[in-house]
Amino acid sequence: MSDPFEAPGSDPGLLVEDQLQEPRQFKVLLHNDDYTPMDFVVEVLMNVFCKSEAEAFSIMMSVHEKGIGLCGIYTAEVAETKVQIVHQMAKARSFPLRCSMEEV
């Protein structure tokens, strides 16, 4: 009697290693500009990236002082979506806030 969980035509003595790979990860970054208000950046960080007010403030200060801030690390699809949402929110308020992603 054959095993119902065995692939048809497979050798029951053969072990196959799963070739699972972790999905590629991407950093999502906010970039400083001279026009976007700090409170809007905090709002974006809290609403889009689910940061606490303290975390959002810390990241916003990094953006302000260093020119760039790390919002989080995500899979490609999630990172792309978050970048698009940030750009949509900024455009709706007429702010030039830029957000980008780069592979980890």
C-alpha cells in the first residue's frame, strides 16, 4: 500500500531538502527637505509605520539632523506599498516629503 502523502513516482528512500529562502528585505527611508513640517513626519511615522509617538519623534529627529531616517525593514511588496502611501499622503498635503526603499 502506498503512502497517501508521498508524491507519485518519488523514491521513498530519497530525502529532498526544501529550498526555501527568506524573502528579500528592504529598508524604508524618509529623506529630509526644507518644507515638510516635523509634525507631519511624525504623523506619517505613526499612521503608516505604526510607530509610537516617542519612536516617531526619534526617527523624525534623525531625518531632520542626519538627512535620513529608517522607518522599518519589510518585504519588497510591503516596502513598496508604504513608500506609495507616504508619497500619496505628502502629495495630498502639498509637501515634498520623499520616501525610498533599498535592499538590506
